[in-house]
Amino acid sequence: MQDLHGHTLSGASAQALDAFEIALHELRCLSGDPLGHAEAAVAAAPEFTMAHALRAWLFLVGTDAGAVPLAREALAQARALPADAREARHLAAIGHWCAGRWRLAARTLEDLSLEHPHDLLALQLGQQLDFFTGDQRLLRDRIARALPAWSPDMPGYHALLGMYAFGLEENGDFHNAERYGRRAIELEPRDAWAQHAVVHVLEMQGRRDDGIRWMTGQAGWKQCGLLAVHNWWHLALHYLGLDDVDAALQLLDGPIDGHRPTLALELIDVSALLWRLRLRGVDVGERWVSVAERWSACAGHGWYAFNDLHAAMAFACAGRADLLEQLDATQRAAQTRADDNAGFLLAVGRAATEAVIAHVAGDHRRTVERLRDLRSHARAFGGSDAQRDLLDQTLIHSARASGQPALARGLEAERSLLARQRAGARPAVALQPAVH
């Protein structure tokens, strides 16, 4: 049996292949129930190697430590089955990620994609790993290498455009990012990642009205899926940019947190929005209490520093000293392990976590001290520019609150100029010629 792109699939049957292709399409769109269809493929053909591998990938991509044992179990089932060289590389990459070797998993998929540029699963999971590890350039170039091997009539071409759009956006090429992202949506309106790439452009350029129109005018991304909460969060950011706090709160209490999500990827958005509201002085009531409880398992995992940061916000704002103590002990232990999260913590995560805890405690000088040291390399623990902007916002707030007006003015000046440059506006002052 072969997939839609001509790759051999060990152990597949016709019925299982149908379910597998549906799962892949839903994963590319980040909508529907890809895990359910992957499990249907396994049920139809228990010796279908890549169906087991897909289950493992789906457990890992959410960055929930609690799902890692399920990924390991699926990997063990796949390893007991026949696999060709391409499939074996998928299994090797999964094994690296399960062991905390995030970057080696990304490199394994990078090499796979060089030989098999039509393997969309390898490209998509590779880009996700680039995102989680903060490899800004490879977010774009991993996809750029594969593009010449594709043509618009190939199945899944929309996903390639959407992925390339996001890579371009994170590298500051906003014009082309928007162009590729909008074309992807024309080809597949349900492509939530392409939708996400365009709304990132509009966020970074401060095009608030355009962002609201883009999100409210498209229906495909609103279907239940892995990225729905995150895209609602982006819409809320545009409302905050217009100082419409009520609209942001309605989205928070509705599609963002109304269903009380427990997935780390969705809890990140809840914490991030609540924190931005807090920086504005908005009274969010008891909302932090429920969020902290849903983050509680994260305190003992030490799996991914980016998640820890957002959990710490909830623990501190909810007054959960017990969970903060547990998180502190977990991070100390995680820093000594021989995995990539130790590097994420040492480079950014530990200091960022300490900064938000200090902010809640009112120790704004401590917050400034911790954030000033890491802001130039904060991408090293993952996330997007839009997500990491929270660190800059917190730094500015603490600079003001700690009686450092010169620092606050300087940070605001650089922020304002960058915003105008991103939007394509002319500088407010004439630029002087360089002196040589």
C-alpha cells in the first residue's frame, strides 16, 4: 500500500489507509479528530507501522508530559513491526523526542525531509519541533527546501504554503508570509495553521481592524481542533490592541477558557491572556484559581520550560505557594538532566519563571534583573515572537513600577519604533546619514 504521495506503508490495508489519510489531512488542518482516525487505522490494520507512529506523534505534539508514556507505548508497538528506511526514521525521531532530545528529533526529520520532500508528516512535525526549540531560521528553511519538489496540484499543497507562511512571518518577511498564508486558505479554508500564519502577520504589524476582520470573516478555523483556542487567543489580542477589554474577556470566558481546557497548548493561551489583562490592571476575579488547578500536574513534570513559565503565572496569581515550591524543586532537578529541557531552563526558562513570580510578589527590581538578561535570546526556549512579547511587556511594567523611568522610556521608544517599522510607516524623526 502507498499513501497519496507514493510512500510505501508497511502493514497497511485499504480500510486502514483511508482512515490514515483522513487523520493526516485533519492533522495538517489542525482540526477534527486526527487521533481518533489514527486509532481507527490501527484497529483496521494492527500491523500498520505508520499508524502506530502517527499515534505517537499526536501524543507528543501537544507538549503534555502526561501524554509521553502513551507516545512511548505507541512507539514500542511500531518498533515491533516491519519498517522501511523512511518509516524507521520516523520511529527514530519519535524515540528522540520521547527521551527529551527535542533537537535531535528535529534533525532526524530534517534529514528525512531532504530525501523525501513529499512526506508532509515529517515536514509538519519537524516545523513544530523547530517552533518548540526556538529554531527561527529552520522554521522557514525546512519548508523552503521542499517547495521546489511540489506543484499546486499535489494533495496537501495548501499545508506546505501555510507552513512556509508561518516560517516567513517568524523571520520578519511579513509581505510574503501574508501572501502565502492567504493562498493556502483559498485552497483549503479549514487550514488553521495557515489562518494562524496570517493573523500572526497582522498582530506583528499592529493591523488590528484587519486582524479582527480576518478572524471573524473566516469560518474554517473555528471548528473543533488542536489550534482553535490559540486562534481565538489571537483574536483577543487584536481586541486588546484596540483597548476593548470587554471583548477580550468575553473570548476568554467563551471559546478560550469556557470549556475549562486541560491541554498544555490551550492552558498557555489562557495564562497568557490573563497575564496581559493583569498588566493592564484588569480585575480578573477568581479566574486564576481554576487555571492553576488545571496546571497543577505540570509542577512535577519538568518536561518543557515554556509550559512551566505559564504554569508559574497561574500558581503565583492564584496564591498556590505549594505548587510554586514543587515547580521550583522540579526545575532544579530538570536542570541537571541530560536532555534539551535542561538547556531550555538554563538559557531562558528558569530566569523567566523567577521573573513572573517576582512580579506577582511585587519585587519589580528582581523582575527587571531577570528579564533584562534574557530578552535578547528568549527565543531559545520556544514559542513565537507574539507569545514571547509577554516578557517585554512585563519588563516595561516592572521598569515603571520599580522607579526606573529611563529604562522604561528606552524600552517604550524601541518598541514604538519597531512597531512603526513593522507596519511600514516612516520614522517619526529624520534618519541621519552614517558617519564613516
